[in-house]
Amino acid sequence: FRSDRIVYSSEVIGPVGSDLNEIGWLSSKCKYIIGRQSGPFIFMQIPENVYDSRKKMICFGLNETTDWLYKIPTEAEYHMLIESNVDVASEIVRIIGSE
């Protein structure tokens, strides 16, 4: 998917082998943090994001209990979307558009 409003980490960091730490740092500069339950999204769950009430974090995956922040209080607005229960793309647009 391409859009002038979406920036991929490789466009900022460069084509390196593993850029998980860089993704974590880069995410601290973002207002919206959206990702699938995976390593890159877990590396974005850093204190600078989780404890910032101005951030919206949207995670999607197979079930809630495997989410890294399951039942952990956050100051960020945190949404966990279960893929089998919702149209993930529509729900992300709804959450972001609610501002």
C-alpha cells in the first residue's frame, strides 16, 4: 500500500538488516502508532509512547491475551482490535477519524 501520508521505516532508517530499535525510536515521534501483534509493534511499546496521553496506539491481532500490554494500564489511548471480530481497516479509520 502506498500513500503520501504513510512513511515506512526503511525510507527513514535505510535498508538495514534489523531495525527494531530504530522503529521504537521513530515511533516516539508519532502521534498514531498502528501495528499488528508482532515484534515491530512490541518495540513501539516504549515508555515514551505508553505513558503519553497524547498518543493513540492501535494494535490488531488474533486475540487479546497475547497482546504485550494486555491488562496493563497505559496513559496513551490504547485499542486492541481482534481480527476475527472487526474489519480492522475500517475500525482504524474510525478511531483516527474520531478526533
